Amino acid sequence: MSTNSSSSSSSSSTISATIHPAVTVNNIKNYIPIVLGMEDAHYTSWVELFKIHCRAYQVIDHIISPPSESSVKPGVDWDRLDAIVLQWIYGTISSDLLLTIITPNSTAAQAWQALEHLFIDSKPSRALYLENKFSNTKLDSFPSISAYCQALKMIADQLANVDAPVSNQRLVLQLIGGLNAQYEGIATVLQQTKPLPDFYTARSQLILEETRKQHQSTSTALLSTNPKPLEPLPPPQTQSQPAYDKHQQRQWGSGHIDNSNRGRVGRGRGRGRGRSRGRGHYGQFRPFSQSQQPPWANSQQWSWSSPTWNTPPCPYPTAPATRPPSRSPGILGAAPSQAYASSDNAYMPTNIEQALHTMTLNPDQSWYLDTGATNHMSNTTGKLSSYVNNSIMNHIVVGNGFKIPILGTGSTTLKPPFPPLQLNNILLAPHLIKNLLSVRRLTTDNMISIEFDPFGFLVKDYQTRIPILRCNSTGDLYPLSLPAAQFTTPTTFAALSQDLWHRRLGHPGSSLLRVLNKEHSISVAKVFDKRLCQSCVFGKHTRLPFYDSLSTTSLPFDILHSDLWTSPILSSGGHRYYILFLDDFTNFLWTYPLSNKSNVFQIFLNFHKMIKTQFERDIKTFQCDNGTEYNNTSFHSFCAQNGMLFRFSCPHTSSQNGKAERKIRSINNIIRTLLTQSSVPPTFWHHALQMATYLLNILPSKIKGHQTPTYLLYHKRPTYTHLRTFGCLCYPLISSNTINKLHNRSSPCVFLGYPSNHRGYKCYDLSSHKLFISRHVLFDEQAYILIFGPPFHHRCHPLGRAISNPPHPTQPHLSPLLTLPKSPSSNHPLNP
């Protein structure tokens, strides 16, 4: 016997020595209860639990480091253990995550690294997202303090994983900052504690505060369901502060059926105000004394007198005036008028007699719709057509925990004028204050749908969507009241569709229909904001609004805007048009006068070469209108060959090329202003165009932060000392090679701007009718040589196209020189 015993013990020790601990794990979920999901925030906790489990079962080297010869123990199959660890990983993640990381012939270390890449990659972007989420976490988004603290702690752990750890002080401050007004007291205490408590201490104090508030609300609910005997009221307030009972309120509650044995189960819930939740309402109103009048007592002095005009005639019907309902007498008949004497130190007795006069013996027999009730509930058998007593005592548990007994069940059908809707499984509870209709039971038993709105609800057939019942409501609940046609006047409108009223009223907007519906002038089932009416489209279609452009540029010539302007007057140089090119990034402007539209493409080619040579940049996008001068084969071929994008505005929609259009307006405004101030004829608009372009490029731009386009393009500040007034009197130096020694060294000229290829000034000579370019020019910016004058100076007219011909009699004539406002023209030396 001893030999067999020793042999069996040695056999068992040999078997136990060859079995690895990891093989004995049957269900990994018993050790790691967390299932890791794709969008889950429990990655850190899952990793920690998994590592602990692997250390406990001696397989941690399968996920932390690759297998090595030293880690393989004699008699242990490495591949088998690695497959077991891989099974553990696959068994504790969700199916979506499993399908994401699973690959053929994968090892446990590879699966572990794949999960790590999924949850810890893109650390900066994850840290930014988590920081925003951490800062916006508030208590109002969570059902309890515990859930709120858990969410903050999880986000802090995730930030630590992406190398953005959250300190304890910041975690506590965020915990305090996210509290609502209910926890203002404890938040102040925690903030003033020096030093700040750690996170878990603050969490414990907040949970204790939450528990205290819950006990306090429960005690209040018990007191509200067990009212105390009547006590003398406190002394009244002063005249400026009417004394209302601060406990006057309504209480509604939610409840469910408590079936302690076996039977039917239901639940009911209602709406309303008040701390306690239970069906019913209570309260008391303190009457006003003689010395204390209600705020509405002197309403006559604020009343609005009716207008003196009569009611409009038949085409404009008006609603008849309504009379306020009179109170029906109560149990003791009509309430007598009473007067109360009050003083500051006297108590006012409870007016029991007046309460009896206002009380009636007719209980509320209406049905009220309840979306939270699982069964219909009634307080009387008078509404039931069939009734069965319960042999097993069931209860309805209301929101404050009290039970209302159920005596039986029954069913009925709504009587006319209501549609014959079936009400099945009605629970009889005599202690209920209101009769409740379960919306869920009502819709499923009768195949109907119910639409609620601020003025009532509409019942429709579920399949045909035809309205079968409309009930209006003005209180806090939705009662099953008589249809509108049963108690309203013949002029009251039924609830019709929005489309029908839209057609009846001459196709007004939805806002007007909503106003009429709110004022109960019409009754619309439901008003939609966006309903497309084909007649409105044909009769009232207008341009859609334009929105701000979202295009942005980072370098010059990323977007180039262009447009062509047609002049009503032919210039003295033979120009009928001018084209502009506007850089979107710098707002720098180039303009070129043209004689024909056919020259647009050649001007663009020259401009493109200039940009390529001077700035070593390519034009990426070309924005223009839909004109044929742009939308042609030559432009399209050039853009395709050079990889340039072409953006056209829609036909007859110049607003889509708004930047170029606005720049044309700015240019033309300057042109008109320069021609007006100098009295230069409009035929010289091409010189004013060059001047306006030059000035716009050196003026600060609001849309560019008050930087000049010249600085943005050339990175150089423009100078303004060389600027002179357009059209003013100037005296250029005449070269000595062209005149004799006794000839005048200068002649009066008109200043017309700055030449593009010279560092000088353009001066127009009135005597020779030639344009001079000179650097040596003297200016008299207070004098203008061209103004409107008498018609006898034909020889001095400088700007006509044919000087030998006299000016047109309808055109203004020009005087050679007039200084404004110093001396009259007759005293000037150049006058005859």
C-alpha cells in the first residue's frame, strides 16, 4: 500500500509540474470583465488588467517583448502559450475591433502592438481633442456625481497615455468648475481649502453632498404627501409686496405598478412643477385685505381705449367679443363679499368658508394623455363598460414611493363625439386624482398616431394619415377634450393642412401662418418652415442670397481676378475698353486700356510672361466672368497646357466675380473725381486710369490689415513725396537743343500722371498739343489750366482730336489758364 501511495504522489507531482498555469484559465472574462470597444475610453484600464493577468499566469513576455531562447522553459510549447494569450486578447475586445486587427498567422505581440497603434497613435491630435473634451465636461451631462467623476478620471488617464498628463490640482479644479448651481456651497468650500484636496477626497465629499440632498428631497416628498393640520398663517406683507403663499404649487408624479405577487404590471408618469412627484395639487391663496390691493386692482388707469372707427365690413370678418366665464356657485351657494381688517402684527385666519363656496362636488372625469404610463388608469368604474375585480392585490407606485392600490381592470370604448377608440386593460385605482390614457397603449391598440403641439394634439390614422380627432389644450396637460367644432362658434376654423391655408390666404410665408395659428385665428395641423410651392416659385422667385467667399490664398498669384470694362466715350488714344488683373493675395492691380475685345488674350499672354519673368511664379487660378473675351478656345487651350484653373461666374451673375467688380467701381470713382477736379475732358480717361491704378497700389487696404499692395508684393514701403495733383498747372524744362537762347525755357502744361517706364512726369503742352515726359518739372498745384471758359479761345483748345476744327457748340470751351482762387483769368500773363 505504501508503494502504491508513493508512486501515485510522484505521478501527480510530475503532471502538475508539466502543466503551465495559463492552460488552466477556462474563461478569460472572469478575470478581465472589461470588453474593449473601438470607441471605448477604457483602453488604459483594459491594458492594466491584462498585464496583471499575464504576470499572474507567467505569460507577460508574450505581449511585452518578442520570444527569446531564455524565456522558453523546458517542456513548455511557446506557440501554444502564444495562441492562448492571443485568444485572451480576441476574447476581451469587441467584434468591430476584432475585425480591425485580426490577421492570418498573427502572434499575441503583434495583436498587442496593433491595439496600441489604434489607441495611442496621433498623440498631438488626440491630446488636443481630449483637452477640449476635458475642459467641456460638466455635471449637467451626467446622472450622478459618481458618473461625472468617473468620466473626468477616464479623460485624465487618456491624456496621460498621449503624453499630456493632468495634474491633481488641475483635475480637482476642473471637477469643481463643472459643478452646477446645486453644489455651489460645497464648490466654494473645496476651492477655499488650502492646499486643494486630492481628487478622491473631493469626490468623496461631493458624493456625500449628493446623498444628503437626496435624503432631503425624500423628506420633503414625505411631508408633501402627509400634510400637517391647518395652522395660522404668518402675518401679511406690506402693500408693496403682495403676500402669496410660497408653498402654493402643483405636484405631478411618475409612478409604476408594484406587483408584489403576480398580476399585471404598469407604470404611470405625469408632468408639472414642484419638488415632490405625485399626482394631485394643493395650495392655498391668501386674500387681499382692504389696505392691501392686488397688483391688478387699479387696472383701469392702464386700460387701452378702443378705437373710434367701426368694425370693417363684410370682406374683413372679425371674431366676436368673448365674455369671461362666470364662476358657478359652490356647495354653499355664491360666496358673500367680505372685508378683512389687518394690521402688521395680527394674524389672518384661514378662510374656510370661502374655500367651501368655491369647492364643487363634480370630480374631474376627463382623460389625460400620458406618454410615460404603460396602462390606462381610471379612478371610477363609471367610465368602464366591462370590469373585473382583482383577486391579487396590485399597486401603482408613484414617484415619491407611495403605493396606490388597484381594485380591478376593465375596458371601454370612447363615446361620441369622439371616434370609437378602444381602451383596453384599464386599471381601476380610486385614489387617483386624474384619469390617465397611456399613449403607447392607445396607439398600438387602435393603429393611430398622435402629434403634439403647443396648442393641443392631433390624432391621425396610422396608415392613411387622415386626421380623425383634434383636441385643443391651454393648460399644463393634454386632456381628451371635445373636438373644436362641438364648443366653438361657426366662425372658428378647423385644423386644416398648411398647404390649404397657404393657398386660401394668397400664398403668404410660413412665418405669417405661424402668427395666425398662434393667435388662434386659424388652426393649422402643423407649420413647416421649408415647403416648396410651385406657384410661389413661378410668381415670386428672386435671386438667392450670396455668401462670403471661403477661398483663401497663401502666396501671390494663387488666384488672379480679371474683368473687362467698356467706356461710353472713346479716349483720345483710341481706347474703348480697359482690362484689369487683380492679385487675390496682395490686392495689387494692373490695368491695360484696349481698343478691341479681341486684344484681351494677347494682353493676358504678355501679362503671364511678365509675372513668370519678374516674380518667378505661375498663375494657379484665373477668376473671371462668363464673357466671350475669356470663355473661348484660346484661353481654354492655354490653361490646359499650363495647368491653370479657369473659374467662370454663372451667366448674368456678375456678383460671383465680385472682387474684380468692386475694384472696377473703385477705379471709376477715382477717374471721375480726377477728371472733375481738373476739368480734363472725359476723352483723357485713359490717363486718369493709369493715375488711379498707381494710387490704389500705394494706398493702404482695409481688407489687408491696412497694408499697401506694393508692400505686400515687393516688401517695400511706398513713398509719397513725389506725388502731385492730377490736372494741375506744371512747367517742364524745355531742352536747350530744341530752342534758341532767347526762347522761353518752359511753357504751361497739364500734369497727366506718371509714366510707367520712366521716373518722371507726363505733361501735356497746350501750344503744341504734345505729351512730354520730363523729370525737371515745376508744379503749381493751386492752379488748373483747364476749366470751362468763354468760346473765343479756339486756338488754345488743347484736347480736341482735330485742333484745326472749332469745338462743337454744345461742348464746353477751355480757357488757357486760371489760378483758383488767387487771381482772375484776365490778369494772367498768358491771356491775350
